[in-house]
Amino acid sequence: MKTRIAKLALFALGVLTIGVFVVRAQITTQLTFKMSQPFTVGDTTLAAGSYVVTPVPSTDQSIIEITAASGKPSVVAEVNFVAPDPSQPGSHLVFNKYKNVVALSQIFPGGGNQGYQLLQGHPEKLAAKTETPTKQTVSSSAK
């Protein structure tokens, strides 16, 4: 009986520990970045310029919005959580660069927090059929 209680307590402690790590993965405010060339987010192509990344309110942080600093255009994207990249400790974004497509792939808020993996859009899926992308990292700042 004591071993069952001990196993249950250990299991509960493990679940709580995992929950703490998931909660700290969120972008709590917003990230800003500047891109020097057009890029895609899902099926939408955005022009070169300054952008703001924010979580969509009233969601479980699995939907983000990327908006031009001027307020328009903007795009909403569904994301999955990914482990932080230890080789890049600061806040940054990772783009998959193909011959004719630059696609936003991952967003890392920094501080050892978990990041976001964006779902591939149609332009990137087509490019990935015939090409292997190179990774392009762009730094961002939290506000």
C-alpha cells in the first residue's frame, strides 16, 4: 500500500513539473523583428519590413499573430511548441530559405523558454519537394 501511495505521489510530482515547463513557454507580451526580404507565414507572403509577434488573446498560446509595425498587413498562424535552441540563447526567429521562398519556421522568445514551430504553408511544401532549405536566423527583441 505504501509503495502505491509513493508511486502516485511521484507521478503527481512529475505531472506538476511538466506543467510548470509548459506554462513558462509562452510569449507574454510581444516580440519585434525586422526582415530584409519578403517571407511567407503559412500561405501568406509578407513584404520586407518590421513586424510584431503576439499571442492571440483567449487562446492556449497555439495561435499567434504577426503584424506589420504599421498595423497592416497581419497574419494569424497556428503553432506547435518546440524545445528551446541552446545554441541560440537570445530571442530570435528561424526562417527556412529556399531558392524562391523564405518561410518563417520557428520563433524563440529567449530566456530558455520553449519556442513555437509554425505549420508549413503551401509555398514551402512545394519548395521542400525539390529543395533542402538553409536556415536563416533573425534576432528579435521582447517588448
